[in-house]
Amino acid sequence: MAKNFISNSEESTRMFKSDFLELLSKVHYLVPVYIFVPVILAFSYGAYYYNIGLLTYIEMFFAGLFVWTFVEYIMHRFVFHYMPPDKPWAQRLHFIFHGVHHDYPSDAKRLVLPPSLSIPLSTGFYFLFNAILPANYIWGFFPGFILGYLFYDLSHYAIHHFNFKGNIWKKIKQHHMLHHYQDPAKGYGVSSPLWDKVFRSDFIKK
């Protein structure tokens, strides 16, 4: 779908008539840190308490990080960029979930997931992974998964508001800026272009 409108203003556009719903849609970029760093620490302590072993913890932690990169890509491509039917309610829902970010990419209050979305999502993933993994492996896997999410959220904010000097960060920022300003149907990986390369949704960069 072609882009019709992009505002580079850092101000927030109003999405809801309700002040309460409007408040829930905005969040300071450090809020996920305050919420989820304790989750990482608590699950890491759980790994110690249930004695899953240091090697198993490390293996599961990095497995969680890796799985996050895949979940990030899948959600961004197939959920956030799902093209809804041409119905007003569906278009409205798409705008609330992700369209607003593409129309107002510099809106500082809508660059990380609000707790009203991140907490239910993380809870759902916890129950999913706990059902799949061997007993107690969740205590190593889930903190790695959540750290991956935190890195995604914070790097997404930084990509839109900071200028980077390091080559790696410059490439990550370029990748995401091309997604916003060149072709939103490519470049779905935010914290890493790995899965764009695997699934051939990467840009041909000069």
C-alpha cells in the first residue's frame, strides 16, 4: 500500500475521544525497562531456585533471544502490516495498532509498546512457551526472550531519535528508515535484518 501521508512532527496525534484510552496509547520509552527488567531478574532467580543448571540457563537464554528476533519479524510483517479489508472499522483498527506509527514515525510517545499491549502479549507468550518447553526451561528461555523484546523497543526509539556513529547502528537505522520512507512492504526486522535476508524481504542497498 502506497504511503499517502507522513508527518515528521514529534507531537502526538489524538487517536481516541476518550482521555483514558488516549492515555493508554502513549508511553515514555523507559516504561518497558521499569516493567520488564524485574521480570528478567525474577525469572533468572527462578532458574537458580529450580536448579536448571548454569549451562542450561545460558543455552535457553540465548535461545529466547534468537526466538524473539523471529517473533519480532513475524509480528511486524504479518500482524502489524496485515492489510485489512476495506471496512472503516478494520482500517481504524489497523491505524491504532500500527498505521499511526507510519503516519507519525517521530511521535516520541508511540515508539515503544504501551503496557496495555506489552503485558498481555508477554503473558500470552509465557503460557505458550511454558507449554512447549521441557519442565523449568522457561526460567532460562523467557528472560532471554524478554531481553530481546526490550532491545527491540529501546532500539526502535533510538533509531527514530538518535544519530549513531557506529557502522552497525547506522546500518540498522538505515534499514528501518528505508522501511518507513522507501517501501513499507520490505525491511520488517527492526533490531536485526536477519529474517529479512532469510525471507527475501530485504532492500537492495547500495
